[in-house]
Amino acid sequence: MTSGGETSGRETSGSGDITRTLDLLWGTGRRPSRGPKPGLTLERVVEAAVELADREGLGALSMRRIAAELGTGTMSLYRYVPGKAELLDLMLDRVQRTSEDPGDFGDGHWRSTLEVLGRATLALYRRHPWLLEVNQSRPILGPSALDGLEKVMSRIRPMGLSDPELLSAITAIEGYVVGAARTQLYQQEAERTSGLTDAEFWEAQHPVLEKAMTSGRYPVLASLAEDTFSFDFDHFEFGLQRILDGLELFVTARTEKAAPASATPYTPPSTPASAPAAGPDRSVPPEQPS
């Protein structure tokens, strides 16, 4: 998405040389022992690419443009990265670096962790809106991506779900966030390209909508409270909490279902020493013959 609001062609993660990308992400590739000393670093090249994409969108991203940003020749970049496809995967991993502060992942409860994940992911897309232009259905997993997944997984394991279910819970949160982030980005685009704020846009429709509401054709819509479409309502937070509510109900049901199997086995009360070991109940007198 360019700064002018035009959408560029969608990029796809993992479309470059997978082996070479993994070498660069994990630092396992062979480094040249001969030749002039590099004047840049791979880290700096990736940072420059991220900064350019943040500012102007993926449509502006090219090896030539990045070289110009760094004040070097285009061919010199190929000492660090094979091409744009591999560079994109490095960029994706770079922006996913997580905080080292344990407190940034919530208070230790799994729900708090998933809340933090949802909000942090939305913030990530706001900082780097070009992420929405990348098809990440087959990501190249680098250290930053795995660090983040490790930290989240370790904190939500007490949910008591199976490992596939834990991953599905994360996927549900991230899928919800991507939809919300895309909607917010489209709203910003519309405001930028039209020159109208959201309030001005809806105010322009007010006379027609008011007449429609009084026509009797839409009784339910006409009965809605005045603040139904208020910009003050936090739809993102409401949706996030309802997803977590659903997970909490599921976790509770799963825990209660498993409870009998883990409960303390039943132990019958001990027999008093004075009681007979067997035979009829002697506390009830036998019937007398008539």
C-alpha cells in the first residue's frame, strides 16, 4: 500500500530461496573470507527496508531504492541478501521481535497473555501497515517469530488444552486482529483519498438516512439507541473479550470434564470394631412368630 493509498500487488512470504533465507535468519550461512570488508551489515539493510516500507509501502520497496536510502550501490546489497524475496522474509522476522520484559506478556494468567497478544498484534499492524499486503500463509520461521511463539505458548499451556488446540487459540486471536487491522487501515485510506473524515462522511448521509428511518420500512433499525454507531465504542476490545470469554467457557468445561478422572478415589468408611463382620443387621429385632 503506497503513501497515496494505492494498493500494490500482494507479496508472498517464503517465495525466495528458502535455504538461503534460513541461513541469513539463523546466522548459519558461510561468510566470505576474502574480498573487501563490508561497509554495511545485514541488520542495517533490513532496518532500512523496514523503514522504507513503513513510510511508503511495499510498492516502493526495491533493491535499488534501498541502496539509495543507504547511500551505496545497488550491487553492494547482494553481498548481504540474495534479493527482494529473501529480504522480505528477513523484514517479517525483524518486526516480530518481542519485548524481553516478562511483564509485557500479562500477569501470568493465560487470558491475560492472549489479551496482550491481541493488542500487541494490532499495534504491530498499525506500526507496519505493509504487513497486510503480505501473504503469510507459509512463513519462514526465524528466531524472532519462534521467540514470540515460545513465550506465548509457555504462558497459555496451563489452559489444559491439547497442543493443536493451543495453537488454534493463538490463530483465532491473530485472525481476528488481522481483520480489525485491515478495517482500520481501509478507514484511514478512505479518509486520506476522499478528504472526508468519518464524521463528515456519515453526516453527508444523515438527511437520507433520517428519512429512511421515519418511513416505517426499517422498524428495528429505527428503534436502535442513538449511540449505537458511536465512534466512542471500542469494537476491537469488545470482540477480543468475547473471543476470550468463549475460550474461558471451553477451558472450564474441559477442566470439569477431566475432574472426575483426577479426583481422589473413594474410600469407604472403616467398620467399627464392635460391629459384626457379616450377617444380618442385629440392630433390628427378628419378627416373632404369630
